[in-house]
Amino acid sequence: MHDLSEVPDACGDELKSWMPFSAVEPLLGSLLDVSRSTGAKLRITSDDAFRSDIDLLAPWLIRHGVDGIFFVPTSVLGQPGRLAPSDLRALAALGMEIGVHGARHIDWTSIPEREFLDDVSEGRNVIEDIIGRPVDIVAPPFGRFNIRILDRLFAMGFREVHTCRPGLALVSTAIKPRNMLKSGNIPIVLAVAERQGGWSDVARCRLRHLSTRFRSLFGVS
């Protein structure tokens, strides 16, 4: 998810993923109920460092004992409507994970290798300096990645890469699908949550790296 403020801090294209927390909270409750009935662990991620992460989402996560990961593009820290460095420290102190989302929130697949590596490293270094511990979880901006991106991220020591491709995630695999909660996408997210998980979900997760390599060979993003 992204901005959850009742009056959006998001603007421009970001508004496409904005949902007010008053609408999101009952959906989170439904997802938690499904998680408890199926036994599948619920983990919530939030991108782009909006103020609602600490004002609205984190308190809900703590209240219900749900794990959260916050993917932060570091260039926005301290801007109006966004998290400040002190908020990252507060989230980390609450037991939340902070993940890399680059420094400038740019499409890594569309820029030269050196620029991509610098953006990842800068974002990671800033977060690690703020929270005082290593960071090994990453989400490519806009969910865009290819085999070059994956190979470089794993070579840099990241243990999880979170995508924007939907589906159930295996605990044991490094490439994690995510299901974006936004207006118009709610039935799909609920349908995925209600699945028990089967061989096709396992195969999709285990073969994601290989399928990405084949897609890259044929120029498919």
C-alpha cells in the first residue's frame, strides 16, 4: 500500500494508489481474519515513506501483531507529508523492517548500470546510517525489474526482493510477490488471500528467478 491519509499527501500519478485509512482498515481486518483461518502469515508492506506509515499504519500493525516492512526512497525524507529520519528510527524501534526503495524512486530498468547501482547504494547507506543496522530487503521502484536487476541485487547481499506481481509468497524464496491494495484492486487482493496455496503457487515462487531470466532473454518485461 501507499498513502493512507484521509486527505491525500500523494499527488499526480501517486493518487492512483492512494486509499484513505478509513476505507483500508476494514479491509485489513478482513485480510487478518483470512490469515488466521488459513494459517498463511499476513505481512504488510508500504512504499514511498508517506506520513500515514507512522501515523496510521504502524499503530494498526502493533495493535494486531502484524509484521510490517516500509520501503523508503530516501530523497523524500523530511518533505511535507513524508516520513522524517526520526520516524524511520521510531518504526525500527517498534520492530518494523525498513527496506530499500532507491534514493530517487527511479525505474532501475531504464537507466545505465552505474546509475542503478549508485541509486541502490545511496538509498541503502542513508537508511543504514539512520537506523543503525544493516538493511537487506529491497523493492524495485514501480515494481520493475529484470534479470540484470535481480542478479545485481542478490550480489549486493539483499536476501529478499519484493515485486509488484501478485500472488502468494513462499517464506523460503527470495523473490516475493506482493498484492497492491488500491481502489479497483480489492476483489483481486481478497481472492488471493483466500487461496489455500497449491503446487502452482509454489512453482511460481520457486521458478520466478528462472522465468525472469527467460523473459529478459526475449525482451519481455
